[in-house]
Amino acid sequence: MMALSLKYPEPLVIEFLPRTYGENAVQPRKRWLKLILRSSRSQWHLKVSFHGTIQDDQHPIFGKKLKRRNDLQDLCRCIDFRRIQLLDNTVTEVILSLDPGTQSVRLPCQTQPAADSEYISVISHLWVRTLEDPLRIRFPVFDNDSGIPTKELSEIREKEELNGHSVYKVLLYGDETVYVYKEVERPHYVPPDTEVLQQELQNLELFRGNTVGIVQLVAAVISQNPYQTTQTGKENDSNVLRGILLEYHPNGTLEDTLKSPKAETNGRWCQWALQIASALAEMHQRGLAHMDLKPANIVISADFDAVLIDISGIGGVTRQWLSPEMLDKGDDPLSWSIEARKQNDIWALGRIMLAMADACCTDDEEQLLRSVAQAAARPLPRIPLSDAITTLSSALLSLDHSDSSTGLPKENGGA
């Protein structure tokens, strides 16, 4: 690959990205920051890392983190990036070191560091090598022929964070409907996060338009590749997935409701158990397991129905909602067979129904939920979901008939 100076003789401008400086451990044997290198026609995304130790971390001046960050920024301004091989359309990690490693060259500089910089004494001894940043945020190419509806990232006009995990309540330009937006880019991102969101999009597309209690996909959110070096101006060129847009359900989560039951929940508990079991059965019939079924991953719709969310099946687990056999083994629950993961879902469903039984207002509801929950949360073999659904459906019909035979109205919010 050619060095930049052969293609771009005009000046290059450095834009340091805020809140991207980091270092490892107490003694920073690695420190890094992120920046964008711009010319009039192009841009390159860089992560500049220094590997090694120059000064003791207890030094009265160089031991301060702010000083180390400022010195690394100053060093970046000294580097002649035209003579370093940078990668197009991605993030280049520029690794600086005192040790000449494989494929390293002497660091080309155009100026010297400040007189009080930590690097002033070693600037002539630094080596540099480049590679694609293995920890970069990965925005997968979006297949425009997939049939999945899309929205441009630029169509989002308002964002309000919902739970601190890069999930937002959003509004779009020209649309007053509230949506939920889950994005690829997030604090503490790790590359597997992209795979999780892609899998969730794929799973959601299976249930799009289905009335079963699974959150509905509105659109994939796309944009041009944010790392694109040269803007082509062509529509749909290098579109990448930035996130997913989902229906918004305004009545919080089942976890919220269990903590603070409202009048509207009276008579709803058994109906919710049936809706959750039915949605779970639909996933299982498609060869999918939820693997993080818990009250926080069930939301309550405007019509007070229960709706499953976070259905990637690979996004991690919550230990307190794992079945005893998975806890006992100690290995990765997501590596178990699909049948074992389905059984884990049924156990978690039983635990959820026990929690709902504790919150019930009526003896009939509590008795029904406990009977099904005990069969679901018992040691293997557990009750099949089809049997749990049949039991709940029949009992709900019986409860409805009992209410109507008294000639009295149901409780407020009754199913």
C-alpha cells in the first residue's frame, strides 16, 4: 500500500475523538487514543497506541493520567502520517513502540514533541507498525436486497436513553410515533456485540407481522460506512447496519410491575403467563431458544399484553435465571444443545410464574400459576410448553366462565 504523501499532498488535520483515551493497569504499559485524520477529500479513522514504559507511574509529573493523555496527543501531532501506511474504509491501529518488531519501521516525524513531553527523550528511538484495529466497532454490510425495511440513521431526530445499555426511545423526522432503537455502537463495545445484534435482527425478521407476543421489528437502521475514506455520493453505496428500530411498549417491564403492581394488573397475571409461554413456544418451534428469559426481558404493551424482547439467543445469560443443571456444569450455557437451552427457557418460565404467583391478587390465579410453575421449574423432565399452554388456556376459560356465571363484572383490567 502506498504512503499517503504519494496521493494527498495537501495538509492533514487531526481531530481527536473525545473520551477515547485509555490505558491498561496501574502502570500504563499500553495507552491509546482515537482520532480522525482528514484531508479536503478523504478521512482515515485511527487508533494510536503506545506500547511500553518510559517513566515510572509514580513520577510526580508523568504519573498523572491527564499528562499522559496530553503527551500522547502531542506526539500524534508530531507524526508524519503521510509516510505511514493507513488502511481505507476501516480503523487503522498505529502501534508505537521502543522495540523494533516484525514489520515495524522507524517512526517518521515532522516536528519534535514539547520540551516537557514524556516522549522527548525517546522520539528518535520509536518504531511504528500498522494493522486493522481488532477492537474496532464493526458495522456489518447491510444487504439491501434482504427485504427487511430500512430507515436511515439520519432520520432519527430525538434520542432518550432507556436503560443505560445503548437502548433508546426515539422519534423520527415526520413521524410522531415513539420507537425503540438499539444500536451497534455502545460504551464498552466488544466485537461479539455486532454478531448479537445481527442475530437479533435475523430472529426478529422471522416474527415480523406475527401477532404472537414477541416484539416487532420496524426497520433496520442503516447508513454509509462511517469509516469510509472517500465519499462517493452514490445512494446505497456501502450501506452498513447501525442498529434496529422496534415497537415501543409504554408500560415498562414485567420486572417493574412485579416490584410495584398497579390496579391495571389485576386479573392479568395468568393471561401474561399464557402469552409468555405461547411466545416462547413459537421461538422453540423455529429452532430458537431465548436463553435470557427474565422479567426484565418482558415488556408490557399499551394494551397490557406481555411481549418478549432481546431474542437474539446469543446475547449472554443472567445466572439467577439459569436452570440448576446449567449452573452445576459451569461451562458456557450458550454452547449447550438447542434442546438443553429450550429446557432452560422452560425452567426460567416456571421461575417467572412463581414470581407472578407471589404478586397475585386472587387465590385462583395464585393456585393456577403455582401449579404450572412447579411443573416447569422442577428437575428434568419438565412440563412441555404445549401442556403448560393447554392448562393455562383451559383454566383461564374456566375463570372467565366463573366470573360471568356470578352475574358480576370482572375486576378492573381482567383478562
